[in-house]
Amino acid sequence: MSLTTYYMHLIVARISSLVSPDLILYILPALSVTILFLSLKTMFFKTPKLRKVK
């Protein structure tokens, strides 16, 4: 198990013990959709201006 996977397991285990299991079913999809929306917004509406190659 990699170090990142280990720490993600610890974080998810702590979060699941703090909130009810039913609430996680609503938080994870909402978080996924939010990240998807923000990345699409960045890709299509706030695209960085690139320099032309000479």
C-alpha cells in the first residue's frame, strides 16, 4: 500500500466515524460533481492564454 493510499484510508475512516453513513452517500457525489464542474469551468471559460511559437 502506498503512503498516499494509507493516508487517504485514514482520512476517510475518520470522516465516516464523525458523520452518519447516510450523509456520506450525499457528500461524495456532490463533491465529485463540484470538482468536475470547477475543472470544466477552468478548461472552457478561464483558459490560460498561450504564447505563439515563433
